[in-house]
Amino acid sequence: MEFGKYDVVIAGAGMVGAAIGCALGRAGMRVALIDPAIPEPFVVDSAPDIRVSALSPASVSFLQQLGAWSYIEAMRLCPYRRMAVWEKLQEPLSKRQLSSRFNQTMFDCHEVGADELGFIVENRVTQLGLYEVLKTLSSVEMITPARPVDVHVSDNGVVVTLDNKQVVHGRLLIGADGANSFVRRFCGIGLSSEDYEQQALVATVEIPTGPLDITWQAFTPTGPLALLPLPACDGRNYASLVWYNHPENIKALMMLSGAEFLMEVRSHFPEELPEMLNLVERSSFPLTRRHASSYIKEGIALVGDAAHTINPLAGQGVNLGFQDASALSDIIVTAYRGDQNPGALAVLAQYEKERRPENVRMQRVMDLFYHLFSNEHLPLKIVRNIGLGLAGNFPYGRKKVMGYAMGLEKPLPWFLSK
Ligand SMILES: Cc1cc2nc3c(=O)[nH]c(=O)nc-3n(C[C@H](O)[C@H](O)[C@H](O)COP(=O)(O)OP(=O)(O)OC[C@H]3O[C@@H](n4cnc5c(N)ncnc54)[C@H](O)[C@@H]3O)c2cc1C
């Protein structure tokens, strides 16, 4: 390999960037993957990381195709087979609060003939699984710690200057560098963004028994409350708790001692949830919907959070990112094998055409959920209770929702698409 000369340069070796690196490397393309930081190695007995994602079966298939899933399985993960969804009922809809079973809806993977609805995996474990594949690919080079400081696109390709003074050449630069993408900003690609009125507090808690195989989500007027299963480690059981609320309430919750925080959890979360013994770690995240005005420019493509971020209430962000990675790598490899320039605008236009409508639809669906459920307007409460009741009582409705959560259905109510 000529040093510094690549087919594709990828800025960002997070879950999405590393996945594209694997896909292109497996097709024999010469790839440079640049990241300012690499994840810490996996330690078997450590408590689970705070950053986890619900990976859909569609994402799992993609990771299997890339060869990363066996490494991820060998580290740790937690399958979930059921999803319980509640709405917090108040007078006049119910005299009891969250303990009411009136509108609880249970989704079970066996109804759709699947072994699981998905897997909860620590983001670092997914990334490390992909890195194991990258290590086996001789045409992929990791350049780290480094970050791009300059990008120049010409007819001869893309020249990327790094902060360690190294200069790398490629025919295409992929921005997989997350929500605050340098590539997007430096290349002058516009962004529409809007902060949600809620933030997310994520906490790892120790629970007495497990591992669980169910996710719980309760909708309240101030935002959803969720509990996700985590793998058992060193004989202890864990779960990941997510509390969406107004930023000032999240700030107050972050300032409580561990014991005070768990008392607040007990008084707000459904009583059906397992006892929470101990707070291991917590962190808060602002929630912003972002969408790049374009995913492409001559010699440039954006993927994953660099291109779009959505409300994480249904855990779809990285699942969309993996779909971007799958679509873009397909298009690039086809161009490469057909002796076309993978950075040509005409080639990249296919990627934008394929992915933008899907990502827009998912953003709209998440916003619909957000507005529908974070609202005390009585007619809306009645509508969503009827909706949950219908979804819960009719096998067709339940199957539709599960197919959607598993990434097997088009992410759409048709009326949300143009
Ligand atoms: C609270 C919360 C819960 C979530 N839960 C889920 C879930 O259950 N399921 C789900 O699908 N999604 C979930 N998401 C979304 C998911 O975490 C993101 O969509 C996903 O991490 C995006 O991956 P990415 O690789 O595009 O970006 P990132 O994970 O942000 O990775 C970007 C990479 O780029 C590197 N980088 C940064 N700056 C530069 C630079 N200048 N140059 C080069 N490299 C750079 C970083 O070091 C990093 O390695 C959640 C998000 C939040 C906030």
C-alpha cells in the first residue's frame, strides 16, 4: 500500500465509522480510519458502561455480515424478548397510577416467531467487536490519536491534513465523526437543529436478580421512563434506567446522592419494576434533533450522527447509522468494482436518495411519539390510550409495532411520508 494513499478516508471510528471501515476493508478497498480516541479494552468483570444501545435484528444481521457479531457475543450482551409499554394514568382515566394494568401493552418476540426482539449492547463493546475485524484487514489503517484539521477537494480527490501533520489522500472522505461533525462544518454542509424540551438521565443500577429479558417504558406527561436489561457481570445483575424530563428536573436529579436518587426513582417509576439496590453510575444528555441539509458533496459523504440525530426514546439512532453504513458501503463498493470514482457526486447521490427519506420518516415518527405522549391534553390522552389498547389487544397491531421496533418494517406511518 502506498503510504498516505487510500481509496476512502473515514473521519470517526465510532460504531458507524468502524462498520463502514469493515465493509470497505472486506471488499479489499484501501481505507484510512481517523479518530482522536480509541475505546478502552474490554474487562470481563467490570460493571456495564453507561452508554448502551438497543440493537435491532437488522443491525445484528449487518454486524454478523461484517464478522463483528461473534466478537461482540464473546464479550457480553443482553437479549430482550419482551417490551412492556405503559401510560401513566391519572383521573379521570384511572384512579390508580402506574400500577394500573389498564393500558399496559406487552409485546413478545414469540408472537412474531423470533427468538428475541433485539439486544442491549454497550456501545464500546460494539465498537471493540468491529475493531477486532479491522485488525484482520490488511488494507485498513487506523490513524489514532488524530483528527482532521483541513480538507481540500479537487478533481484528483480529497486531501485531508491531520493535527499530527500527517496528510492523507483519498477519493472520498466519509464524515462519521458524530453529532458535532468537523467534516460537516468544515465542508460547509448546512444543518437544521432543534433542542427538545426534555433531557435524558441515564443510570446504571444494580438489581437483585437477572439478567432480565424485558424492556419497560412508561409514558408520563413530563417524558418517558424506561428500564433496559443489562448483562450480568461478576455475579451481579444490572439494568439501565432512562429518565426523560425537563432540563431543570434532570439537573436536580443529578445533584441528589445515590440513595436520594433511588428514592426518587422508587416514587416515580412503575412499581412492577425490579427493586433497585444500588446506583452504579449516572449521566445526563441533552436531546437535539439534527439533520444535515445534504449528506453529500463532491468527494464527501456524511453518515450516522454526523448526518442526523433523533430523539432516543425508541432507541433507533445507531440502528439508522448502521443502515446508512450498509447503504453507502454497497454503493461505494459497486462503484469501485465498476471502475467508477466512489467520490463522484453522481455515485453518492444514490446514497442520499436511498437514506434521506428513511431517516426523515424515523425523525417524524419519533417526534410524533414525543408530542403525543409528552402532553396532558385530554383528547390526546384518550387517543393514545385507545392506540395503546388497540396495539395491545389485536395481534396485528402488536406484530406491526414489533416489526417496526425490530427494523423489519419500513419506519413509517404512511401519512408521515411526503
Ligand atoms: C441517551 C441516549 C441513548 C441512546 N440509545 C440508543 C439506543 O438504544 N439505540 C440506538 O440505536 N441508538 C441510541 N442512541 C443513539 C446512538 O448513541 C448514536 O446514534 C450513535 O452513537 C451514533 O454513532 P456514530 O458512530 O454515528 O457517532 P458517535 O458514536 O458519536 O462516534 C463518533 C466518533 O467520531 C470520533 N470523532 C469525534 N470528533 C472527531 C473528529 N473531529 N475527527 C475524527 N473523529 C472524531 C469520536 O471519537 C467517535 O469515535 C442513544 C443516544 C443517547 C444520547
